[in-house]
Amino acid sequence: MESKVGTKPPHHVVIVGGGFGGLYTAKALRSKDINVTLIDKRNFHLFQPLLYQVATGTLSPADISSPLRSVLSKSKNTKVLLGEVTDIHPEKQCVLMGDEKIPYDSLIVATGAKHSYFGKDEWEEFAPGLKTVEDAIEMRRRIFMAFEAAEKETDEEKRRALLTFVVVGGGPTGVELAGAIAELAFNILKEDFRNIDTHEAQVMLLEGMDRVLPPFAPELSVKAEESLQKLGVTVVTKTFVTGIEGDIVTIKQGEETKQFAAKTILWGAGVKASSLGKVIAEKTGAECDRAGRVIVEPDLSLKGYPNIYVIGDLAHYAHQTGKPLPGVAPVAMQEGEYVAKSIKQQLKGNTLPAFKYVDKGSLAVIGQHAAVVDLGFMKLTGFIAWLFWLLVHIYYLVEFDNKLVVMIQWVWNYFTSNRGARLITEKDNYVSVEANSKSDYYPPVNSNGAVNV
């Protein structure tokens, strides 16, 4: 619709990224006085907190994904474009998507983060992280192929390597992954194979700090470790991974270095900002922290560029506590809603006070019946915490059909111990243990068959 002669065109907001930050900004910018363009290289919003359930066969990718066009279909002022922003021109107020220039009045960058290997990017080939649907599907393939290969393996040491699963990083992602794999090995798959006893599997969680879930209260870390051990997970703290080559993991505990073989190594130890953070820094002079996050002003804008905002995992916001806010979904949601409100108020000639994050608590699930919940004023553990975790995640799933499907699937899984999404997809490029030149390194075991680390 063309604007009337002499009338000012609507304020144009460009949002880069359709994750929690970008999507919540777009939803909050529904207004006749604002036009919104949301750009993402995927056509769907991904509910990342449940990716580990895709990786372990509980849910399918579609259960935790929502098409962006569908989610924003009622926001008539919003246009969705499929593409990747590769450059920003702050002086010309436009972004580049391929050869196409897209102008903006306000720009919001919410492109998130990816997993970090702390300078050892070559480890990614052997230890995939968990940030995308493709990551989850690859993890799922490796986990279930390990059991399939073990079923055919006659050599005891090689079979032990195939049934050794190592999760690096004891944060929420690592804890949830390790717990889910243990449930698979010791409960879900126990009747499915004929030549192997899945109870022989070793599920190891490696953490460099002195406890799992370091951001949580110490007493919740203790409860989480106890719950993991009940599931059969070997929790190893004060341990750093110093090498990953093929099937071989090298760890350092104090001054002692050890090696062992594990066919399935999964990474949950760190994150770094998306590559667009570097582009922003180069074009605007903004500073970045060690993880590549862009340091922002109290209103989440860039210094010297009040119409450019960075939110979510890409933003380093330390004005509230002196430390950057955690890279979790609630932070991105609240930042998105704040920026949307700020832009609306600016168009009316008003300004908002500095952004303030309201921490409503932290949650982590351990297996099918336990979780830890820290609400600040109250801490929950065990089954009650697990129910609370379920309700919160159902509530925040974006679309009604996703909520319904996931809820039904969880209820079915609870009563049947079934995992219907245990699919091995894509061409099998699983490398046999024999192909590894260092395959004669196998986990040292004690008399009970447990890995000695």
C-alpha cells in the first residue's frame, strides 16, 4: 500500500535472526506505524532447549520447530525473508543479503551463538556440538549407530569402545544429554538387542569445574550429580579434555594425563558468538569480548549507533551485575521485548530506562523423572522439579500444535518407556574402530567393568 502524499512512511525495523530474541522482538513490534522485516537463513524457529531430546530419539525435529511465516502470519506489518545477512553498512543504514541491499531505520541483530572448542576447531569432526537440527540429527545417528555396531562386534575391547559415550561439559546441555543417553542404554534399549547387554555401556560426563551445573546453587549441583549417578552416569569433575583424535580422548586431572577410547564423543562445553559479531565490530568500532559477543550500551544499542541493537547470545550486557547475562532463552526473550518497546517509545518521543533482566530461575532435567529447579526464593529437586520443568517447556513452545504433540509424546514415553524417533538417517559414514590407527587404546576398567578415570 502506497503512503499518502506528504505522509511519513512507517518506521522500518530489520531483524536479523529468528531465534528467541528475534522472534519475540518481531511479535512485540506489531504496529501500524512500523514495518518489520525478519531475515533468517532458516525458515523456522527452533526451540533449542529441547534439542537434546531430538539427539536421543525422544522427539522429532518438527516437534520443536515452528515455521516463521506461520508464527508471524497475524502480524500483517511483518515480512519474513529467507537468506543470510553477510554484511552491514551502518552509514548507509542497510544490510546485505547476498547481492540485495535491505534498508533499515532500526536494526536488531540476534544471530545467537555456536559451540566453541576453545581454539581446537579440529575436534568438531570427532565431537559434535548441539546448536542446530543438523547437530541433533548427527548426534542421534552416532548414538544409535554405536549400539548397532556393537551388536555386530565380536572383539570385547572394540565393543567396549563402541559402548562408551563421553559427554564433555557439565552444564545444562551436558547434564541433560548424559542423563538421556543413560536412560537409553539402561532402560529404553535393554530388550532391543540380542548380542549385547546395553547395561555394559559406559556414559561419562566430564566437567572441568569441581561440580556439575556450576551456575546453579551448590546443593542443586549435588542433587544433580546424585541423580545422574542413579541413572548410571559416571560423573568426572576437575577434569579437562586436552585432546580428541578419532576415538581417542585425552584428559588431564591435576598433573596426571590419561587416554581412553570412546566411539561417541559429544560436546557441550562452551559457546562462541556468531560470525556476524565480528562484522559488526569491524563496521561500527564496537568492542567484543573473548567469546566474540558484542559489548552493548544499557539500552542494548551500540555506542555511537543508537539505532543498531544487539540482543540474545550475541550481546555482552554487563550493566546490571557487572558480569554478562547468561546465554539462555529468557534473556533473549526479555531483551527482544524491551527493544521493541524502546523503539515504539522513541517514535513517540520518549525513552526507556536501562534494560533490566528479571531472572525467573534456572532449570535442568536429569532423565525422565528428575530435575533441578532454582527459582531463587525456592529450590526444587526430584520428581516435583521434573513436573515443573515439563510445564515450563510446554508453556514456552511457540505454537499450539507443538505444545500438544510434545505433551502427548511425553505422556506416552512416560508410561511406555518408548522412544519413537530413534531413526538413523543419512548415508552411513560410520568409521569402524579398526580404521582408527590408535584403536588399541581402550578404556581401563576395574573389576566391576566401570571405566577408571
